[in-house]
Amino acid sequence: MAGDAAGRNQPALKLHVPEPRFRPGDPAEFSHLVIPAAGETPRPDSAAPAASIREQVYGLIRVLDNEGRATGPWDPKLDAESLVRMLRQMALTRAFDDRMYRAQRQGKTSFYMKCTGEEAISIGSTAALDRGDMVFPSYRQQGILIARGQSLVDMMCQIYSNRGDRLKGRQMPIMYSAREANFFSISGNLATQMPQAVGWAMASASRGDTRIATAWCGEGSTSEGDFHSAMTFASVYRAPVILNVVNNQWAISSFSGFAGEEATTFAARAIGYGIAGLRVDGNDILAVHAATQWAAERARTNNGPTLIEHYSYRAEGHSTSDDPSKYRSAEERSAWPLGDPIVRLKQHLIAIGVWDEEKQAAMDRDVAEEVRAAGKEAEKSGILGDGLHQPFDTMFEDVFEDMPWHLKEQMAQMKAEREAAGL
């Protein structure tokens, strides 16, 4: 009774439920965002103590200004050949996405996920890493494989789960695996890659190797326990790893506020773990490259891990199973203030005098033809509608290094029964 009496003049408790600013049918404008000018965010030394790196988690590392000029301390000063190569890789990734999206709509595969608007994140990061560095991707980093020169035909066969699929139809489409590209198998369970990457990095350090690891998740996945486990181990053991959070504003149909963005930035989570954190304009490929290069240097010189938040926007639906018009304003894509990563790099190349619209059009035709030819080649090995592509025997393979006796017995029994049935 005393407790009740004491609380009678207290206001009733209220629960805050995050609410996105725009719903379907609403006009969209992003004037509430604080976007620093290009070149404004300072660049600390890569060996600086994590406690001294605070401004970078609340600001936004930007290199390209609104006129396409590269400016500020984070400018990586890449040569024109490297810039053109990255532009082509982004264009190739988008062309690949467009064709695979159409293939899904045509019934050639069951599922696809595009990375439209996020191409600079995977392409820029990969360009700043060594080929031997291990990547633990999420499901929107197909650009890493393209940047590392992986065969488009091989990628398409994995999407079609056909006779040419190295994974023998055991993975969902878009969950690629490519050991020769140091590209760890994608998992549909989000954030599982983060502690795996930290463990790989710890093993590399234990062996006295020189290779680092990098991992990816979306902003929604930072709510998963695996993310925080990874942060703890990375911090305690100073693992040579880069943990990337792609903040594209939407986790399927839930906006970033449900993952905690209303309270602070995702990069700021690094502070609580005592590691370095950077927040970068994910649609500025020069900024992405510079941030990754800084974090890689920090990892290689035994100065610990880095958490990078890539601030971007998911231009398309979450997947081919999603209709974003059901939960967000149709104007958001065009109103997004950080623009299109391909257009921004193109403008920069034009500004420095090594590119023009004619070259851009020719490149777009070239990558479209490359993807079309790869598609035709991949489809020779089958598509979804062709039925089962892998022999039944493969269900017994690739589980044990040496197949145990009981599986050998079951496989022999299955073969005998199929032969008896004339199959």
C-alpha cells in the first residue's frame, strides 16, 4: 500500500515504438539527416588508440562532393585506371543483378536479391583488400565476387542450382561459395558470419600469417547475439578483422529504428567495445575504399579490429519475394540525398577529364553483353524448370571426409532399388 500511495502522483510509464518517417503514399524528404560536407570528417592515424576515435562514428566520411570532386584527408588518390576498373565492376554488378532478377521473374530460378544502390560498398571495399584476405559476406555482396574476377557463369549456375552448380543444389540461390576467391559460403541465418570471421582472423594471427578477415551484415542484424559475440572476441583478442555493417535503412520491411538507429549510429557501437569505429558514405566509392584501406592497415599492424558502418539506401525490394511499396514511400529512392554510387563515380571521372557519356554508354553495352553471354552459357546446364539436376548419390557426399559404413550401405541399397525400378 505504501508503494502504491507513493506512486500515485507519478506519470504513467510509456513504451516507445519506433515509427518510420514515411509510409506508402507519403511524400519523402530527408532534411532531418545531418550530412557533413565532403572532406569534413578528420582522418586519424590508423594506429591511433580506439578511445581517441570518437568523431568518426558520429560524422560521415565523404570524399566526393556534389560536383564530383575528390576532397579532404580521406581521398585515397587512386589512379584513373583503378577508378575506371571500379566503375566497370559496379556497372557489371548492376547488369548481373538486372538479368538475374528477370530470370527469376521468368521462372528460371526461385529467388534473387539485388544490391542496387549498394554496389560501391562491396566493390570499393574489395579493391582496398588483398586477394588473400578472407571475406565472410552476407547475401548482398555479390560485387565482391565480381571484383575478384569470379566467373559469371559459375555464379549463375549456383543461382540456377543446375548441373554446373558446384554446390550441387544444396544452397539457396544467391548464397554463393567460392573457395578460390577466399569467399566464405553465405548463410541465410544473419550475423552468423561475424563471429566466424573473428575466429578466422584469430587463427590467422595465431599462425603468424599476414592475412586479415572481413565480415558483413545489415543494420538489422546488429540486434543478433552473434554480432555482439563477434564484437566481444574481436575486442578482447584484438583480432585482425574488419566488421562491416551495411545500413541501407531497411531490414526486410522493418526500418533501421527497430535496430536502434534512433538512439545513436551503428558505428558508435564500437565505442562500448573499445574498438575503432568509422561511419562512411556508402554511396561514395572513394570514401568506402579509403575507410577499408585504413581499417586494413590497422588490422595488419596489430592495432586491432574496426567496425565500419556503410550509410546507404536499399533502392530495390529486399528480395524478389518483397514488395517495398507496401511499407515505404515510393519517393524515398529518388529523394535519397547521397545519390547513386555509379553516377557519382562517373561524374568524378568526367570531372577529372578521363571519361565522358559516350564512354559510359559503350561500357554499359559491353557489360550487358557480357552478362547476356554468361547467362546463355549457364542455362545450357539447366534452369529451375528442368527438374532435378544432381544425381541422388550426391546426398551422401561431402558430409564426412571418409564415408562411414552405414552410409555406404544405404547408398548401395538405394542404387540397387533404383536399378530394380529401372531408374
